[in-house]
Amino acid sequence: MPIIIIEIYIWIIGRGILVNRGLYINATSLATNQKKLEVLANNLANVNTAGFKKDMTLTETFPEKLLSKINGQRPRPRLRGENQIDYETDGQIHRASTNNGYFVVETPMGNSYVKDIRFIIDDDGYFRTFYQDGREDYNTDYENFITDGQGNRLQGAGEDIGGLLEGIVYNPPSRVVGTMNAGLKFQKIVTDFTQGNMNETGGTYDLALNGFGFFKIVDQEGNTYYTRDGSFVVNQDGFLSTLRGEIVQGINGDIHIEGNKVTIGTNGSVMVDDNIVGTLDIVDLDNREFLRKIGDNLYQMAEGVEAEEIPYEGEVLQGYLEGSNVNAIQEMVEMITLLREFEAGQKAIRVQDEILEKSSNEIGRV
């Protein structure tokens, strides 16, 4: 089914003209898989780009909403022991599940009622869902909050978390028969910053970072960017720059190179004819989850977010370039899987469309 037809389905469903849960779920699945395919295609296109970091897609279901029986019975009283939960921890990760009630999760699209939760405690003490971007740190930016069901976000660092969770389990009225969601949605793109392979080039100005960190560069307008691509040159004015003309930053400003023998040490010091002319300004970022790709292998902090720079603890390798961290085989396997899912979603929509056609043309005449 062409993408434009999928968009028409979503447009129709969004306005309540076509109320069919199966169509909605499959349409949102197709739209989500389309975005995931676009990300995979971009990764594959940059499999040979120096310093490129692959993107990963995070998806989630729409909020789980409670389903109630029509003309159901009055709410039953809460039974003793029905708030018992299974709770465990693994380092920073907390997991809990319940059989008799629901945990309430606050999402941008409303509350979601779930049987299982997995969260960490953020810097402010809130219980939040999380993700990783290729290192051990857990990130919670734009993630969901665990609540007490009354609109209050849970906090409890250092407290009896298991007991706290038992007390916030929501027990719905007896007329509630379960939950349902409206399908899958695309949440965000996350960059995987794991290191790629080191490829020896022998180039004097080819530099690779062995460890987490970024070169700092500045364009003609004075904007600061970060990059892992160490394909540098000396421009016509004698300054170390990128292939596109941005100036590579040193700790004390631009690095001017004029001489024959250029040596760049593992600590980033630049020596020309045995004289130190500068030191590369290489930093790591404590909040690199807010880095955004702007093209040409450059990163910039998200709007309104200040870069939290921390010292670079790795080494600089002269005569090497870091390869892309994209695994072409894995990306191709995932792409084939997505294509199969896409085809299955198309068939499901076609079947439901035929059922609707029979309902309107044949059952309507009875």
C-alpha cells in the first residue's frame, strides 16, 4: 500500500470518520516502520563515513487505556492483599509487576495503565523510564514518569521503593475488563556513540579519538560544533580546519601550522618542527544525549541546552581515522525484517478493508 494511502487512513481515523481499531493499529505500525526504514537507510548510506555514529529508533505504544463493560456493576471494595507486587532491582534499574491492579505511567499523550514497569531514579529523585545511547549511562530526557494515579509523580530515592510501589497500585472498579492501546508510535531517534574501528591512513592531519570525546570546531559565523570525524587539513591561511572549512579549535584558540614536520601527540598537543604551537580542544559531554546531528558529520546541542563539557580521558591517534560504527550486515537483516513486517501490515489492512466493504455493502442490505 503506498505511503500516501497510509497517511489518508491516519487522517480519517484521527477525525473519527473510520472507527476501526485494527485499521488504526496497522496504519500506525506502517507509519512507524516507514520512519525506522528511513533511519536504517541513512545508517547504511554512511557505512563508510569516517567517525559516523549510527542512529537508533525508539518506539512505544500509545497509552494503555482501561476498558469497561457497559452497564457494569458498582465498584467493588478493595480486597486485602490485592496490592502485592513482584519487585526487583538490577543496579540502577528497578522492575515491578502486579497481577491485580495497574501502575499508572504519565506520558505526553495521557496516563497509561500497565501491569509491568521498568524505571530508574533520575537526578531529581523521580521514577522514570529510560534509554541508553551506547555507554553505561541511563538517560531520562523526554521520558515518562511513574505516578501515584492521582497526578503526583513518584519520588523516593533512598526510601522503601517496594513498599512505595505497593501503595500506588491502582485497583479499578470491577466493571473494568482490561486495557487496550491504539497502536504503535515513533518516539525519537537516539544516536549510538559506541566507538568504531580505527583505520590507519598515514595522513599527517588524519586524527582519531580512542575514547569517548569530540573535536570542537567553529564555523565562519562563530557557531561551535562537535565532531568525531578527524579528516583535517591546513587551509590557505595556515589554520587546521575540516574539509568543509570549519576551524578546528585549540585550547588557546585556532591552531596555526607553518612548517615541515608536524607531530600530534596522544594528548592532542600539536608540534611543528619540534615546537608546540597549540593543543587540540577535545572534550567529552556529560549530556551528550542532547546532541543533534546537523549534517556533514557535525553535532550541535539541542536548542536551549548548554553543553556540559568534561575532560577527555582518551588519546589522540595521528595517521588514523575512526570508521563508522554501522554494522552493515546487522542493518540489512533489520531492514529485511522491517520490510516483512511492512508487508504483513499491508495485508492486514487489506483484509480489514474487505471486511468493512462486506459490512457496508452486504450486511447493510439484510
